[in-house]
Amino acid sequence: MSKEFNTDLKKICKYCSSVIESNFDLLTCPKCKSYYHIECWYQNNGCANYDCDYKIIVFQDEMLGASSIEDALINIEFLINNNRFIDAINVCRRILEIDKNNLKVKEFFNKAISRINIKMKLIESGDAALTNEDLQAAELYYSRALDYADKSESDLLRTKLYVIKEKYPKLLKRRKKSRLITNTIGGLIVIVLGFLLFYNLHLKEYIDYIQLEKGDNFDNLVLMEQQVKYYENFISKYKKGDYVEKAKGKINTFCFYIIENLYKNDWRSAILYLNMMDSIYNPIVYKDLKNKIYYIANSEVDEHIIDFNNFIESNDIESAKEILRIISEISTYFSDSDIKQKELYLQNKIDKKVKSERKLKKNTNSVELFNLN
């Protein structure tokens, strides 16, 4: 789970001026060190501090036309009507990247956010009531939450409702037979066996996920890398389970923090974690990370080009070829970038140099042969 802040050290988001409740949602400006919610950072396209000019670079690979936006609006409404609020929000964000002033999209976005908040409040209230053994209230909250739940969440809520409904007669039976020790023991055995059966059929994935989530740590790089492997194993184990999507979201979050820690000093490892991310979850974050990694890799290529030119000038073709091999290896990570063009340019330069050397050698041999004659 996300690590809660110390109440004496509350951090305020520079963009929305509200308290950042957990490290899970914290991002710090690399230039002025101001604090932001991750959502606020990317919504503002960088730092909101007037004394700081740091902005993120987001390259748009595609533009939506008016007709496709209309289709997207229909799709958003369909997703909201089917309680697929996260999917609706993601589509809204993609449109707002291009058309920030689209009022209809903003209306849908706010509607999806509102319904998610209602759903989460109902589920939290149901969980609290269940903890306090107020089964009637828990059943009421979970039943109302079903109106806002998608398929996977509905299955989980119905499972909880099933447990609540099964618990009523068992509790009544235990109270009636509380004076009889043997019947009490028999009742406990029935409850234990029922719980074990329910655990094996329904709760094992839930409990495994909760236990796994307890190990979340966003302050230690090694522990974050280890947690990514654990979530991958969880997904491999349950495949189509109720918590697989949440586990994928966790992997995306951990990869984000790992890449932020790695890309400046080890961009090759950073790009491996980038490939583990699903760009659909947050395409803006994904593109920003990709651009950061590319910037570092491209800087490394430029340094190699300086060495390459020095070797060419000194006629050290073999060393120049080794530099070209290194640049070629880097270009495999960025096949759609200008690094590939730089590789081709350097290859052409070597080819011309080799051809020139051969021609010079041939002319020299001809002169020597002529002198001998």
C-alpha cells in the first residue's frame, strides 16, 4: 500500500493547493523541487511555479479529427453507461491532450470521476460496516455500489453480499446454541470449513493481493524492482482474476518510479522497464518517460560521434567501426528516431573513407610499378 505522510510534514501541491496525501501520488519538480500530485503535474504540462520554467515535452504522434472526436464521445458515453469509468477517463484524457477546451469531454470526465468517487465511498462504507459487524448496513452499501460497478467489481461485491447473507443464519444458530458446548464446537467447525471452502474459491486471490500490496515501497529502488517481479508472478498465477488489472496498474506505477531513478545513469535498464508499462493507462506519462530516455541515449550517441570523427581523421578505421557498432546497438532501441539516420550517415562516411583509401593505395601501387618499368 502507499506510504502515508507524517502529519507534521504535510506537502502541498503547487498546482491545486491541496494536501498530497501519500507518496504514491507525489511528484517533485526536478528544477525548483516544488511538490505536485502526479495528475496535476501532467495536467499543467510541468511546473506551475512562476519562477520556474520547467515544462515536460510531449510529442503528439496523431491528431484526432472532428468526426473521430464525435465517435469518441459516443464511446465515452457508452463506457460510462456500462460503469467502465477508468476506460472513459482515459479516452477523455486523450481527447483533452488535443482539444483542452472541449466542454462535452470535460463534462463526461467530471461525470466519470464523480461516479468513481460515489462507488469508492459506498464500498469504503460497506467495508467499515462489515468490520463493525453491522451486516445490514454493509449489505445496503454493497448493494448500492453495484449500480456503479463494472463486471469485475460486481463479481467481488456479489461475493461479499453472498458472505453477508450466509452469515446471518450462522450467527443466529450460534446464539441459540451458545449454552451447549458441543453444539458450539460443531458450529465453529462448520464455520471454519465454510470459510476454508470460500477462501479457496473466492478469497485467496484477494488475500494474496492484499499481502502483496503490503510490501509496496516507493523509497527503495531494489525493493521496487523486486515488487514488480512479485506482481508479474501474481498476474501469471491468476491470469483472469479480479485483481489482475490492479496488479498491472501497480506494475505501471512502480516502473514509473524506477525509470525516474534509472534513466539518467542507466537508460538501457530504464527502457526495459518502459517496455513493461502499458501506455494506455496514462499515455502522457508514458511519452514523457520515453522522451527522457531518448534524450539521454541521444546525448550518448553524440559523444560517440565525436570519437568517431577523431578516428576517421586519424585513419583509424577499425576504431571508427567499433564506435559505429555501439551506435548501431543504441539505434535498435529507437528505430523510429533520428539516431538511425545518424547511424546510416556514419556508415556512409566509413564506406567513403574505405573507398578513398583503396583508391589511394591503387594509385600508389601504379606509380611504384611505373617507376620500376
